[in-house]
Amino acid sequence: MIHRLADCMNPNVPESTNVWQFCVVFPKCKIGENCNICANVLIENDVVIGNNVTIKCGVQVWDGITLEDDVLVGANTSFTNDMYPRSHNKDWKLLRTRVCRGASIGAGCVILPGLTIGEGAMVGAGSVVTKDIPAGELWMGNPARFYKKIEDVDISR
């Protein structure tokens, strides 16, 4: 379902995926099955979104971001793709970010560029992620730091 008030320029969004109002979806991104793209989300061209992904309201998914299967991105999370951004910089370097299968990112997080958030990992709401997060760990804070191992997460779907 693509909401009539969404600007979805991608003809390949699966019917099982919902794109809600006021979203902007660029034509060349890849979006999987059974996703829920909530209101006011922007998805650029060089983006890969797996199956069963939920992106809550107010998230921008910039070029170079990969969200693997079963990922949750909380509302108003900010991804970045340039470590040293400057206006009109023709020499900027795209740094790719990967959020691995089953990971969850809480609302209002900031994810610096070029990082990997491991399989089944969790990021607490409001955290600023400045380092890779290993699989199966909960990190939180500013900057985000290890809090505990997550023992009860089943991502074997």
C-alpha cells in the first residue's frame, strides 16, 4: 500500500509494504517485503532495506545506508553518511552504514557514518552512536556505550 499523499517515485515497492503519507521514496532504492515505512520518512537512491523492516516517523535514510531484515528504526532517528559535511563540497566521501538483521534503534538516536550495528543489537532511545555495536548487545547514552548483553533476543526467524 502506498498512501495517496506519499511521493513514491520507486515503481518496485512490493505490495506487502506500506508507505504512509508524506514519505519521499527515491526511484532507485531497494525496499523489501512486509515493511512499514511510517509518515514523513525520506529514502534516498543508494539505500537497501530488507524484509520486515519498520521505519518509524521522521527518519531520513540517506545514500549508503543498509537496513537488513527485521530491523526497527525508532522515530526521528538521524542517520549520517559524511564524517565532515560542508555545504557544496564536491569532494565529500560517502561512508556506508549497515544495520544488521534483527537490530533495533530507539527513537531519537544519531548514527554517525561508516558504522555497523550488529545482528540483534539494540540502541537505547536518544543515544549517539559513534562506534560499531557488536551483535547481541544493548548500547545507550551519549556517546553510546555498552550496557549489557541481550540474552533473550531470538532473531532466528
